[in-house]
Amino acid sequence: MSAVTDAAPAPAPGTAVGRSVRDSLIVARRNLIRMSRIPEMLIFGLIQPIMFVVLFTYVFGGSMKIGASTSALDYKNFLMAGIFAQTVTFATAGAGAGIADDMHKGLIDRFRSLPMARGAVLTGRTLADLVQTALTVLVLAIVALLVGWRTGSDGDTNPGRVLAAFGLLLLLGYAFTWIGALIGLSVRTPEAATSGGLVWLFPVTFLSNAFVDTANMTPWLRHIAEWNPFSATVQAARVLFANPGQSASGAWPMQHPVWASLIYSVLIVVVFRTLAVRKYRSATA
């Protein structure tokens, strides 16, 4: 009769990086399957950005001044980069709530018992959220085209630049998802994670160049908005989309928005992934 031991199963062969990638993809697949079985998550996630598009376009269009223009069409083209950026960052609240829910139900403890990379649980979750966000942005882009948004409305662009703009937007969303992951690990309930995820998102998204031209702000507020990481990505998207409202400010992020967006997003991922994985290890120890 073979002896029974309490030893944990040995990790699968392969390099540490390879195992981490494999485990992350497995967890991401699990979360995507779960999301596909709850379609209302995607539906409700689409309602808010579509409402913002319709409300801002038809309620504020024509009353907002973009440069020297008060054209409703100019504001519509100006607005969409901000709406796209707001949509990808608001996915943060859902990511935090999902992780908090897994913690609350004890699912994380079950993952702990498996021979898998510790960071894979969080990485897999954030990758699944990124896929969901990409689908939301795709639908939102179709809605934006239907209401009259066009790329190249203020200059020349091409499909490569447009795809690069969406890539920067999704990278920002992925970066902010790690902030959501840290919040989800730091609270006790999914409801608290949702509230905590939205409390800081509103000032970040509205104290920016997303919905109004920063040139119309008071000087001290304009400086804050122009150095906001969110504003850098919005500015980069407008430049790549060739839409109106590209800031003439001398602030470095506004002069080099693509590089600023990349640097900000990568820094956020590095810092908050490190903090989230550390919090995950201590929370499940």
C-alpha cells in the first residue's frame, strides 16, 4: 500500500515565467467563461458609455467651445476620445468587485491550494477584464460612428494610427484595472470594492481634457488636468484619431502625448501590480 502524504502536488515542469504565463491564461479563460454565462454584465457595462455618448452629444453639443468653434460636430469628434478613455477606466470598478467577490466566497483560498504562480490569479483576472473592455470599446465605436463621429476630422490619419489609439486606450484601462485589483483585495465586500473603485475615478476622469477644453479652465486647474495620466491618453487618442481639441499647451504630456501615455500606463502597471501581488500574498497567507 502506498504511503499517503500531506505534501502539495509538485508544480508542472517548465520555467517559472512559462508556468506563470500558462497559469495566468488558464485563470483568464476561467473568468471569460464565467463572464459569457452572465451576459447582463456586458450589457450593463455598455449602457453607461452609450448614455454618455448620447447625452453629451445631443445635450451639450453646440454649447461647448472647442478652440474657436461651438460646432456640435466638432464637439462630437472632440468628445469621443474622452468617452473611450472613460469607458476603459471605469472597468476598474468591475475588476475590483470581481476580485473582492472571489475573496469573499473563498475561491482564492482554493486557488492557493493549487501548484500555481501566486500572481497568476490576479493577472488572469485582469486579462479577462481587458478582453471584456475591448469588446465594450468595439461596440461603443460602432455607436459613435452611428451618431456621426469620424476619424480624420481635423487632419490626416490612417488605420494604423487609429489602431494605435485604441491600443493606448486599452493599455490605460489595463493599468487602471490593477488599481482596481488592489482595492478589491483591500476591502471586505464586493459592494465596498465597487464604491471604492468609483470614488477616485470620477475626479480623475472629469478633472481632465476628456469633456472640456483645458484652455477654458483656471490656470491652477488647467495644470492639474494637463499632467493627469488620463488626459495624456485622451490627448494621444485625439492626435492619432486626428480629431479636434488637440491641446496647444506647453506641458510635456500635452506636447508628447503618445510617449506620456505609454510611460504613465507602464508605471501604473509596474507599481500597482507589485502592490496588488504583495497584498494578495499577505491576504491569503
